[in-house]
Amino acid sequence: MKDLLDPAALWARLEPAWSWVDREFLSLSSLAQLLLIGLVLLISRLLARPLGPWLEGLLARREWSGRKAGQFLAGAVPLTPWIVALLLMWLANGILVGLGRPGHLVETAASLLSAWVIIRLTASVVRDPNWSRFIAVTAWTIAALNILGLLQPTIDLLDGLAVTLGETRISVLLVLKGVLILAVLLRLALGASVVLERRVTGFEGLTPSVQVLLNKAVKVTLVIVAIVVSLSAVGINLSAFAFFGGAVGVGVGFGLQKVVSNLVSGVILLLDKSIKPGDVVEVGQTYGRIQSLGARYVSVVTRDGTEYLIPNEDLITNQVINWSFSNRLVRLKIPVGVAYRTDVPRAMALMTRAAEETPRVLDRPKPSCQLKGFGDSAIDLELRIWIDDPENGISNVSSEIRLKLWELFRDNGVEIPFPQRDVHLIPPPQVES
């Protein structure tokens, strides 16, 4: 740590790099080569303009669709200026060699361009653009330092920038190696979890709840293994993190109760199989279909497309109506009132007919109609129907049946009464004068 704050020690580490810059760039021959390199890059830009659309048109042809050559062209289109510059750079280097002129900078630039083009074309097979860019930049940086002869000095410089914490020495090089290894292992772990998730989902003998539980357990396990392996790979003793256990316990006790409660509740929900993806549930005022089960929340999508993220703890502690828990059969009750002068058996038959003409209503159990009571203004009837697709909504099927009832009652003279009251006016007693 003291060496980092000492100007003399810092200059001793940077002096070789400055000497290399002075030797390679600060001379008349080097400046001339730099101008030549700039001219080559400018010319390559001008020449690449018509080549780009030509390659895109070639790629759009049907015979290239799905072929490996088409994938190669797709990765080469963005690199057209650099490929042209690479060809011109090697041509310029050949001319300098033929004239007996020193051209080490041009040769170095051509080597760097070659490494960049090859690495970019290789990384283009990676579908994720972010990972493709990360791989290309990392590989080219290492290749460029190696071509320039600066790889080992750079490693020594990064290793020298270090601090010591107890018995553990942490350098910039160690941190970079750890981040690189961790990124690669996490990517592999997440990719493996996706593959295993597809395999587990394909097992028809497993319920959706068990599938979700296995997928999450596999994903968490692979991520933990990736972190542990990456720490061990850089030489960090895992026992050094033992003292964090007490701090984590205090954090859980004070600020993470809800988080831990939701995590535990999520595991309980998966184990007791009370809800699963695809179930139609009603929690409070929220009615919808379960989209997914998360570690902290459950995603419920309503009929209007609104997605509610309900904490797992609420599903454990509150009352939940699962319309499709044991089976998907749901009985709906539709109350209807008719006038007292109505032919009640005929009205009940019309109500049953309206239900039978509705596509979503099941034939078995068949619809039924009952007389529930005699109200103040109407005879109270109730239509009972069964459906087996509650995820498609309940109010819409009730509305469709009510609309058919309105048409059938109108065509058959059945009256739906409105509240009526009889008012009797009692004359005041006459006062004898």
C-alpha cells in the first residue's frame, strides 16, 4: 500500500512503459508510419461504403438462409471497414518491406487488426450481443498486449497494485481475474439451469409446483457453486468470510424479516402444492390466473391484463380462493326476479334454455333453476350453471346468460319487475267545531 503512495516507486513501475512509447512512437519514421496508418483507415472507410449494402443484399438471398455461410456473412457485415483496412494494411506493409523501409508500426497495426477481426467473427456466434461484445473486447485486449510485448509488464503492474488485509493480499490483477472467472462461470451456470429447466418441464409425471421447485433449487445451487469455485480459483480462503455470518444474522433479525418470510413462504407454497402456475385464484379483490411462482412473490394476471405481484407471505397468512385447486369445475349462481303474475315453471324453463344455449356452460352437470323465495316485489329464482374454464372469466359468462334471458323473457312476455310500494293516504280526522 505504501508503494502506491510513493511517487518514486510509482514512476519506477511506469518508466518502462514510457521508454517504450518514446522508442516506438516519438521518431520521424514512426510519425510517418502513423500517418500512413491513418491514411489507410480513411481510404478503407470510403471503400467499405458500397461493400456494406452489397453484402446485405447477398445475405438477404433465400439460398443463404439458415446456412453457416449466411451466419458468417451476417457477422462480417459490421466489420466490412475493418476487413478492408486489414487488407490495405498488409498491402502497405508488403510495399514497405519491398522498399527496404522499416515498417514495424504498420506491421503491428496489421497484426492488431487481424486479431480484432478474427476475434469479432468468432464471438459473433454467441447469440447474446452483450456477451459477444464482452468476449471480443477481453480477448482482443489480451491479444493486443501480447502483440505489443506488454502483456507481462501489464500483469506485473496490476499485481503490484495491491493491499493486504490481514493475511490476505488483494491486488488489481486478482480482482480482475476473479471478476472474469465469476462472469464466465455465472454465464455457464445460468445456461445450464435453462437447459435443465427445459428437461424438468418436459417430465409429465411432475406437477407444475414440483417443476418450479426443482428449477429454482437447481438454479440457486449452480449459482452458489459458481461463486464458490470462482473465489477458490483466485486463491481466496473461504474461511475468511466466516465472520460475515454474524452480520448476516443481525441483518436478517432487523431488516430482512419480510424478505426471509417471503422466501420461506414461497418454498412452503411449492411443497404443499396449494397453488401452481395456471391456477385461477382470488386474493382479496384480485381475481386472475397465476402466471409464475417467484422466490419472493407470485405473479397473478387478471382478465384485463393487469399483472399483480403478490408477496408469498400474503398467500400463506390470508384467505385464498383457488377456483381450480382440486378440479376445474366451478358452479355459478345467477339470481333473477320475475313478476308475481308470471308463469313460474315457464320462466324457469326459459332460464334453463338460456344456459343451455351458452357455449361455455357444461351439459354435465346440467344447468338447473330453483325457486329461492318470495320477495317484496318479485318471485326470486336462481339459475345454477357449471363451467370448467374459470381462467376465461366468470363475469363474462354470467353477462352472456343474462343477455339471453332478457331476449327470451321479452319474446315470451315474462316481466322482470322493479321495486313497487303501495302508499295508503289516511284522511285526517275531522275536528268538530
